[in-house]
Amino acid sequence: MRDDKSTQEITAADTDNELVYWLTTCLNRYTAETNSSRSYTSYTQGRNTMGNKSSLLLREEEIAQIQEETGFTPNQIERLYSRFTALDKNDCGTLSREDFLRIPELAINPLSERIVSAFFAESHDDRVNFLQFMRVLAHFRPIRKNRENKLNSREDKLRFAFSMYDLDNDGKISRDELLAILHMMVGVNISEEQLSSIAERTIIEADTNNDQMISFEEFAHALERTDVEQKMSIRFLN
């Protein structure tokens, strides 16, 4: 873990905050590159008038559909589309898992496997199209007061974080799943005994019905005092 707490002091919320940290750190750095005008310009030049290609491949009705489903503005969609096509080396309109791992910020992230898997949750052919790509990123849009928040409500953000732990997609987090994620996050920096202790304490603290598992409702309750709306939000420039 990134702080100086002892194993005995680490709580369920601490464990979840650690996961959110790695998740948003990666996506923040990735979108920061997308948001950089210098990066965007150099990219479009390097891809032989990508601006023109982007306009041809992303029609107005497609932009409108993505905006309707995700809440991103047209300008944000165009910027993220340029990033998407940068990863699409074969110009086939979809991304593979290998394409995602070309993102430096993702390749070095300890949760890279889980983050990449999240993009493929709706995929039936192990490829991700742009709309699916945008639906995942939409979970990290900041919440706007007095507006409809599509895919980025507090519950949506929590469900996304929960899915990072739920390796078998059965709607519950087991001790083994929690331990597997802890291994990904800390590697060999903490002993197996300490990791097991953290996993046990997290389960005990969050498990209110004593089934030795953490349901989504228990997960959300454990994070009720955590500012998930702020922690799981990224600034996407127009």
C-alpha cells in the first residue's frame, strides 16, 4: 500500500481506495495525453491528415449517438476518437487486447489486466469498437449537479470498481478474488501473510451477512464515506 499504515490498521475502504488510485492514475495519464493539444496535433500529422480521416469515419449521427449514450461532448468524442484510432494499427475500427497494452500508462499499471478486461465486458468477439470504448470511459466523467449523469453516477462508478474485484463475474467478491487483486496491486512488497491478513480484515469489515463474501451492496456500504464521485472522475477537455 502507498501509506504508512500497519496491516492491522488497513480497512476495507483503504483497499478500495488503493484500487481506485491505480485505476484513475492510469486513465488520467492516458487522457491527459489525449487532452494535450501538442500531442493531438502531432498525432494527426503523423497519421496522414488524421483530422480528415476522423471526420470521414465518425459521422455526425454516430457522434450524436455516442453523445446520447455517454454524455461526452462532440469535441471530447473527436479527441478520444483520435486516441482510439492511434491504437488501431490495422485500421480495422476495433481494438484488441494487445492494442490496449500499447498504452504505456496501462502497460506498467499493476491492474492492467483488469482494466483491459473492463473494456471487453460487452465484447462478443474479443474486439472493442469505439462506442464500447467510450462507454467505459464514461464511468470516469465528473458528475454534474442538476444534470442527468449517464454511466457516471455514484452507483455506476461503484459498480465499475466492484467489477475490478469480481473476477468470475458472479456478483460477489470472495477472499481469493480480493487476495488476487491485492497481489496485483502490491506484488512482492508485502508478505503473503500480511496480504492474507488484509484480505481477511476487509472481508470481516465489509461482510454484513456473514457469508464470507462481499456483495455489491456491502461494497457500496463500505465506501459510503468515500468521495467516489471525486476519486473516480477524470477531467476530459473539450
